[in-house]
Amino acid sequence: MTERHDVAILGAGSAGYATALRAAQLGLGVVMVDRGPVGGTCLHRGCIPTKAWLHAADVRRTVAAAPSFGISAQGGDVDAARVREYAEQVVGGLHKGLEGLLRSRNVEVVPGDGRLVVDELGPGIDLDGSILRARNIVVATGAEPVTLGLPVDGERIITSEHALRLQRLPRRAVVIGGGVIGVEFASMWNDLGVEVTLVEALPRLLPTEEPDLSEILARQLGRRGIDLRLGAAVEGARATDDGVEVTVGGEALSSDLVLVAVGRRPNVAPVAETELRLDGAHVAVDEFLATSQRGVFAVGDLVKGPQLAHRGYAHGMFVAERIAQLEGRFPGVPVLPKDRDIARITYSSPQVASVGMTTEQARSVGEVETADFHLRGNGRALILRAPGEREPGLVRIIRRKGGEIVGVHAIGDDVAELITEGALLVNWRATPEDVRDVVHPHPTLGEALAEANLQLAGAALHMHG
């Protein structure tokens, strides 16, 4: 391969293909290398299939609650193979569309195991001894599951990637990890009829979220029958004749399988033979996502911060515009979003969504004011809950005292749909007074944000303030 491209991208996941699409849109010659199908973990082994399974679980939960709404319905049996087929159909459609989009932008996609090389000729991607050269290399090799050193076999001791390929659900499962992945799978499997034990070494679930929202989540998961073991360390796991035995705090727990869901670590193996400077387990970058090697950038999960597909998109677009700017093809000044200002969502039941600072973080830099609107006062939230179900959740807005909004947090059914508005409030540094006159339609969950803003602006309507 002697042709020198403007941009060569190692990795075709969210960050990689976003870089490719935006760079090509700006008139740069782009080639992208990956051994797997375009779309990477998010499309094929993460975000999309997981959320499809979660939606199927929500359907079953809705059917189970139908009589309380006055609707006669029967259901309960779960055909895991059919659920997997449904998820794969969603993935397949999106994959086909992405391939077509890349073709329409003239992005060359080269299949293969590539690795970064930096030599006297500059940076390149080594493909089985053939070096693909480009003026700019973007490394977007993503992340892989952390296994805690447990004997993962893909059948009884599994990661989330194995879990999405199950043809039959277990009767009992132990989920290790109370972060986003563990909570989503525990909630999903519980709704699909699996007896779930959720183990987390820290004293609460979702440790990066507001503590009292984590408490609400834990209460609701516990009421649904999930056995929560918080502040408990996993000491080992071994396959037995009829399942798996997990040792937690000296106690042996028996289950059909164990899901190890304690997070993902950056996949730095393709850059390991270079002198690329690392930041712990991640690739070190500057404020432009440039690495220690000239002409080499790193994006997405390789860079320290939240592991989010939409963060990868933002990184990819930024780097493409930065490279185009350096090449004289982009007249503007690209802006890299701050990690804190990127929304994050846990798609459990209930959902948890947030953007910006937590209350503790905000208080560490000055005085703050907060407003909570409990969703028991929101008509849409009550409509979504089955009669008799308690604690529909809340929405919280945090502002600097007398100043701008710095955090929005929510827990409840479908609150993921609120957080884009929350991101606008935080990213635009809006004050409650700026947005108090924006009229939200009724009945919607969005009214909860409006009510919290009204309270902070001194004009509470449906709440005491």
C-alpha cells in the first residue's frame, strides 16, 4: 500500500467511523482499518443489542402489569432465541445503513488486524507487514471487558458480550458489578424472569451518580426481587457440574451462570509496540486529542473519561475538524466537549440519567442551590406507572448560587428522554431565569424540568417553594 491518505483510522467503532464520516465530509481522503464489522462494540456487542434486549424485557414487564391497568393479558414465557433474533435484526438494519453511508462518502474500509507503527517515515498502520501510510493517524481501538482474573469461559462465567448471544436464559444468575453494565443486565434479566443476585464491592450502585438517586434505584430493584449484595467483594468463581459457585464475602452462592460486568478497559494492544505515552491504562492526549507521537491522535474509550458511544462521536467529529483545520480545509475552530457536560444514561428500570456536576462536585467549587421535583407530582410519570407502584422518581437541577445551571439528574421511567434538554441547559450555561418562560406541553415528563427551574427562579407552581 503506497498511497498516502490524509487520514487513516485504526478502529471502526463509534469514534472511528465518526472520524471517518466527518473527515470525508470535509474533503479529506480517508481509510479505516478494522478486523470486525463497521460499528464496533456499540452497534454489534454493546449499546444497540443491549437496549433491544432491555426493551423486550420492558415489554414483558408491561404485559405482566396489564391487569392492573384493566387490560386482560397473558404472558410470561421468554424465547431468548427470538429476543436475540429481534436484537440482531435491529443491529443488521443499522449496520447496513452505516455501510452505505461510508460508501457514499468514499471512505475506504480495509478489513484486518492493524497495529500502529511510528518509524523514520512517520506514522502508519501495519497490516501483516504492509504499511498503510497517512499524514494523520487516528487510533480508535475502543475497549474490552474487564474479567477480574475470573475464569471466563463464555458459557457459565461470561461477559456482557457473551450474554447478548445467549439462546436460553438462566434460571438463576449472579451479576458482578453495580455500575451501568451490571445494573442494566440485572434489571433486564429480572424483568425476563431470572432470579438475580447483584454484587457490588462499593457500598452503593452507580457510584458516579447522585447518592440518593442510587438509593432510590437500589430500593426499587430490591422490591422487584433482586438480591443486592453491596459492599461485598467477590473472592472467586468456579464452574460446577450443574452451574457456577461464586464466593462473596466468604459465602458460596450457587447459580446457573455468572456475568462479570465490572467495566471495560482500553484496548491499547494495537499501539503497544510504539512509544506512545500512556496515562495509566489509557493513551495520553493533549487538549486536541493529539498523542505524544506527531501526527497520531487517540479518540473514544482509549482516552481517560466516561466510556460512552456519543462521547466517541464527539471525539471523532472534533479530531476530523482539527485535522481539516491543520490541512487548511476547515475555517472554523473545533470545540471539544468537556466530559462533564456529556449526558450519561443507565437504561435500567427505572432509568437513571444525568449531565454536569453532582451536588458534591458543585459544592466543592462554591455555594449551590438545588431543586427536586418528585415525579409523584407529574401526571405523565404517574400514567406510566402501574397502579399501586410507589416512588416514581425525581428530577433534580443544580445551579451555582444565583447563577447558571451546572447539573441535571433524574431517575424514573423514560427519564432518558429528558436528559437532552438537561444537556442544553448545562452546556449553554443557562440560568433558571433564562428558561422559566419556556412552556412545556402537558402532560409530559419534561414538565418536571420546568417545575424544578421554576422553583429555582422563585416561581414554583406545582410544588412548595
